[in-house]
Amino acid sequence: MFLGEYEYKVDNKGRLPLPPKLRQELRGELVLTKGLEKCIVVYPVEEWRKIADTLSARALPSSKFRMMNRAMFGTAFSLSLDGQGRIALPSLLRNFSEIGDTAIVVGANNCIEIWNPILWDSAKTEAEEQSWQIRESLEE
């Protein structure tokens, strides 16, 4: 499980260190893709396979599922941590998420999200303001 919020510098080659606490669960292959919001989502390959299996389970995918597959898999990148615990953020994903020289790394249960600090502040504020409504709707 991934937890916490961390701020890191992105180097001039687009490499971002990941927090040591999160690295422990990120041995081996990782998959980076666009998040539904303007962030980058990092999945351990096992979690990514679960998503792929769920999407592949449909006998005849609808046009919306095919479109979603293109959006998710067409913009996904497979990579590993380097020897210093960094990942190289692909420019396509950096541009999408508007990440410059600083990024916020957020533990989000089964994945990690990487955010532009300003966009993260806004998303976090919105989530905090709506969390009570979400909790109540889950109780029903």
C-alpha cells in the first residue's frame, strides 16, 4: 500500500527520485500512464496487469472501452527504478501533467500519483472539501 505526500526535484534529464518508503514496493517493472486528472500514475506491473485483465475480460469491447484502452495503454510506459531510486519521466507524460522542476509524489493506495505542485494543491483541497460527502455516499 502506498501512503504519504512527498516533494522532490526533477533533474534536467526528467528523472525523479521516489521516496525510500515507496521504493520498497516498486522493485521490478513499473508502468507509468496518464491519470484521469492531470497527473502521472505509477503502477507496479502486478497492479497494471489487474487493470489490463479487467479491461480484457469483456467478450466484445464497446467503442468506449476501445477508446479507453487506447488512452490508457497508448500513453503508458514500462520502466524500472534506476540504481539511485529514480524514474525517468517521459516527456509526453511530463507535458500532460505540467510537471516542471518540482513534483509531488503521492501514495494513493495501490498506485503512486505524480503531480505538478500547484495542480496537486488544488486537487487535494477539492478532495478534502468533498471527502465527507464521498464517505456518506459509501455508507448508503
